[in-house]
Amino acid sequence: MRQRKANGGIPSKYLLMILSIVCIMLLFFSYSTGFSGGPLETIANHIFIPMQKGIDYIGSSIAISSADTKTREELVAENEELQAQVDELNSTINNYELKLKELDELQELYELDQTYYDYETTGARIIGKGTSNWFNTFTIDKGTKDGIEVDMNVIADGGLVGIVTSVGDSYAVVRAIIDDTSNVSSTISSTEDNCIVSGSLENMTASNLILFSDLDDDDDEVAIGDVIVTSNISDKYLPGLMIGYVSSVSLDENELTKSGTVTPIVDFKHLSNVLVIKQLKESYESE
């Protein structure tokens, strides 16, 4: 059996109830008799005024907290709205920048087209490339239905990019002059001495250069900075297309020919649009 509490005092909950009843009776007595002042008012002031202050404080705190919550919700909503506007503006700016870049590229292609005005050309966009970091092989969005044929020359950035190697209905594959399998019959523009320009991805990666070889320069006239263009004796490349600049030249071991390196005029790391010359070398020679 549970033992009863040792002290026989009145439980606190009953004591509180008794005090509340007494206070209510005193208030009723004061109201009904019109009695004011004295000990009853003093007791009432000591008991009920602090209670009223506490209730007022709690009420005002709840109101302030509610107002603060509303304010925070409004601020969050405004912040989200402003962030959405910022995102929209950034998107618009990015779109304008892309359009400006595309316009610049198209302007460059137009100027290039004017440079080679003797040739009929068509613009094409690059839609795919090989696994290399370079555009040594890539795919364009024009094909046989656009009049593209194998061996058509491709230009951009003021010079020769490469040649079409295969064609589909709506696409074509281009091999660039920097590719390891590329060899272009070329000419030193200032001396009209012929040479072979060969692609080299290893040299492009190391120093942004490709190679030339089999140069006949008996008079030692070829110098660094000379322009190299496609030769008129090439069987696939149209004559006079700019390739790049001589960056080094040295005598071969046979002491008969020279070889060296070429800095391509085309930026083969950043290509997006090109021009395809819609004229084959064989048709050019027959004109």
C-alpha cells in the first residue's frame, strides 16, 4: 500500500482555488457596496494589477511576433521575386551576348566570303566533332541536299580549315589541315616555292604549330613570317587559300630541301561556323 504524505498541508491546487474564490468575493463585495480604498483596494492592486500587466505583456508579445512573422514572410516573398527578376535579366543578357557573338562570327564569314568572292560559298554550322580537343575532324549541318560534295574546300577565320571527306543528305564530315592524316600542297607566297604542309596534333598541342617539308629554297629567301597558301598544283585544294605563317625553317639532312613549322591562321580550338566553297578543284581547272 502507498503511504500517505507525512505533512498534512493543503494541496497547492486547492489553496489556489480558495484564494481565487476569496478574491472574487472581495471584488463582488467592493462593487456591490461601492466601497473603495483601504485594505481591499490594496489587496486587489497587489494581486490583479501584476496579473493584468502579465496578460497585457503576453498579448503584446503575441501581436509583435505575429507582425514580425508577417514581415519576414513578405521579405522572403519579395526576395524570391527579385531573384526571379535577376535570373530573367541574366538570361536575357546571356542571350544577347550569344546573339552578338553569332553576329560577329557571321560578319567575319561575310568578310571572308568577300575576300574569296571568285568562289561560290555557303555557310554551315558545326554540329559535332571528334574526341580531340581540336577541331581536326568535325561535322557540319549541310549535305548533299545543299549541294555539298566530297573534296569541297572549307574556310573560316580568313583561311583554309580543311576538306569535305564524306557527305550525307543533311550533314558532311570535314577533315582539318591540322589532322595527322592531312597533307596539303602549298606555296610560299613571297617566293612561290612549293612545299607540303602536314597536320600534327602533337605539335598543335605542344606549340600550336603544324609542319611543312620538301621546300626548295636554294636562294635562302624564305623567312619567318612569310605567308603560306595552297598551291595551284594541288589536286584537291583550290589555289591561293591562306594556310598560315612560317614560324621556323631549317635545312634538312640531305642539304637539298628545307622543313619547318607553320602557325595556322585559323583558330582550331574555337570553331562554330564555316564557309564551304561549292566548287571542286577539277571544275576550277576546267574553267
